[in-house]
Amino acid sequence: FHIVGGEMEFIYISDGLYRINLIQYFDEAQFQNPGPDPFVTVYIFRNSDNQLMSTHTLNLSLHEDVAYTNIECAINELQTSRVFYSADVTLSPASYADEEGYYIVWERCCRNEGVKNIINPSNAGMKYTLEFPPLMRNGKIFKNSSPVLFKPLSDYACINQLYYVEFTGTDPDGDSLVYSLVPPLNSSAGGIAVPTPQPKPHFPVGFASGYAANNMIPGRRPRRISTKGLITVKPSETGLLVFYVLGADNR
């Protein structure tokens, strides 16, 4: 299997108790690789000085196939599964009160060697990050959860045909959300399968010739995303191409 996407969530449950979720999407056609890991370890760092605050183990709790929007378009070469890791963790709000907030990091290598738009994909890993604000402000618990982002997708774009999909999410706190396309992040240790997550600065992958952050999927209409999360593209070439979506709340 190859990991082809994913996201993280940070959810307030009660004062001092939070849920961290990590969702991965796998290309199941690449069966020569092992399946999903039984657990993952995420690291929390402080924004102001990149100090490691804590680590947490998330256990595999769900592994399911993702259905196509139109089942008549399903093909065996493109079969995606959704893998869900989760843990409830105890964090002292007083210890996570720095005004600049915190970020969670998880890393894994490597990418599918068939990816066309980045350099040396089979030696380039993935780094997922999630930022969250201080858990205490002005002496009071600050209740905030991360956005819940896009629904799992198994559909594909076709050459020279307009393709669009909503990557819109929801925010449990009612905050408005904005979206942007950003360069994919590389893991910290090249071809090491499970590297130790590292703090900022985060480094993007290198784009192959002819590709760039504003042209990750080229075409008559290159891949774009609106501030409301609508992705459009009219691809001019076939192949496997990587892109990242950044979702942020406006609080």
C-alpha cells in the first residue's frame, strides 16, 4: 500500500481532555507494500521556541474502503481505503498556555514511485501538521477544536475534462474556514520509513521540472482552490500527482 493523503484533527472533549485523530488514505493497488501501521506516534511542539511538549500514541481503529461517487466509474487500478487512528489524551491547559500556540507533527516515508510532479518521490516522505491555539487564555480554559475537513474521495480527474470537487469542511466552534493550495511537506529523514517527527522549519518537497506550487496539476485550467474550498482542474496529462490543501479557521 502507499499513503496518498490524510489529515489530522484536534478535538476538545472536556477541560484537560482532548482527542487527536489521524486519518490516512491508502492506494490499495500498490499491494507489494505492507498495510497500515498498527499505531502511529504524533509529537506536539510549542510554536514560540519549537520545544517538544509531549508525544502520543494513536491506535488504529478503522480501516474501510472508500466508495466512488459514481460506482460505474470504479476501476481496480484506483482503489482507495481510509485508515483512522485515534486517542484521547490528557493535556494540562496551564502547561499549554503559550500565546503563540502549538503544533502537532506526524511523519512517514515514502511516496509512490509513480508520482510525476515531485523529485525522487520514492525517497520523499510526508509530514502532516496541525496547529492549535493555547489551551488556556487569561486564566480561563480556551475551548477550541480543529476544523473537520473534506470527505474521503476515491474519484479521479480525466484528461481534458473539467473536474471539480468540494474540499469544504466544518468547524465545531462555528468559526469560518479558508482554504489554500500549498506545497507538500517532506519528512525529515529521507528514505527512513518511520522518522522521528521534527519541529519547524518544515521543508517542502522539490518539484520536478515543469511543476510548481501554483502548477501542481497542470492543464488548460491548472488546479485551483477557492477560499471556500472548491477545487477545479482541467488536466492536460495523465498520471499520479501530489497536492496539499491547507484549511484554517478565521478565529
